[in-house]
Amino acid sequence: MKSVVFTALPGLPEIKAGHDLSQTVAAAVDIAGLVPAPFDVIVVAQKIVSKAEGRTVDLRTITPSARALELAAQTRKDARLVEVVLSESQEVMRAVPNVLIVRHRLGHVMANAGVDRSNVPGAAQDQVLLLPQDPDASAERLRSELMARWQVPVAVLISDSFGRAWRNGVVNVAIGAAGLPSIIDRRGEYDREGRVLEMTEVALSDAVAAGAALVMGEASEGTPVVIARGLQWTATERNAAALLRSTEQDLFR
């Protein structure tokens, strides 16, 4: 019988710029009484990675451009925030009251380019947090440091919550990944009736990130690191960038 267990690690401190995440995660694993094992997936919330990497911006230092002022009027958002969003974006996809959807510089189509105020300490809520500069590289770096500590081949995901165009609510997805196949191509395999699979590609990293969110939480839980245990794979490792659909294949532009 197959099973996957998601365990949220308690007792993590408030993460600040320069924080050693591998040491923090390793200490939390020890406190939880867990022994790292092959195929463990360490799922880490984007927010603490960004904090450790110093990806904070003080809106009091931002002067909105004419474009930011225009979009702020359309969306009813802080023009300074909109300016930061534009600095992290390739293009604006949708701007209506209370909604600003962009294509992030990394290729993600998302609200506000991932720029966020929640759970970010700062005077008068003027501090905002950006996504990591390169989430796949961040995941690889954390994985390498953890494997050096543990001498065990683990995988690392960096997760963030995304809305969906055709459904209400948010679901965690992987924006950074190392040590596992983020997407598994099953085209050419057969179903139980002997039919050839023609379209099936499994977004493994997104599925694991979504499962981890059930114990990680979205608000004040304070458990931004989860271990997923019970998975196995044989497919080639691919980072989270492999999950991004190219603009040429975007059917909804």
C-alpha cells in the first residue's frame, strides 16, 4: 500500500537576511526527531528563502512611474507597490480593480509578480518581499548544503501559493526545485486498456508542493518547512523551470 507523509517542522525562528537556512532546517529536523532518508523532499516556503536572501524592498524608497500610477488607479493598489511589481515583470496580463496579473521575469503568470506584504515585519507595512532572484538555484544551493550535512540524497522544493485562472482559491506550486523530476513525461506509456498516453505529463513538484501546503498553512501557522516522505521516482531530475509553459504554447493569451 502506497502512502506519502507530510510533516511540518515546528520551532523555526523568524528568518532574516543572511540567515543560514540549511542550519535552521537541519536543527528543526533534529527537534522533530526525524532522520533524513533518501527520497525525502524538503519543501520550503518561498517567503523564508526570500527573507534569507534579503529580497525585501522598503516602499518608502520607491517613486512610482507614470505607468505605475496609471495601473494603480485601475487596480486601486498602492502605486509604490505597483512600481515594484513592474520592476519584477515582463508584461502586464490583466489589470482590473483589486487584481494585477503579470508575467514575472522568471516566466510565471501570477498576481502582483509574487510581491507580498503578509508575514513581512516592517514599519507601517512599508516592507514588501520579492521572489528569490533564481529559485531553482536557491533550491540547488540549499539541497547541496543539506546533503553535505546529512550525507543523504534529499530533494528540495521552494513553494509559493498561486491562484488559478478558472478556479477559486490558491494552491501551492513549486517555483524552485532540485533533486527530483519536476515534470514526468508519461507520453508513450499505456493505460490499463492498452491505449497509448498522448498528452500525460505529471507535474510532480507542483503536486508535492500542494500536498505540503495542507500542513504548512497559509496564514499565522509559522511552519514554513515540510518534509514529504514516501515518494520514489526513476525519471530524470528536472528543475521547476521545466514546468513553465512557453509564450508560444500559451493558449490563453
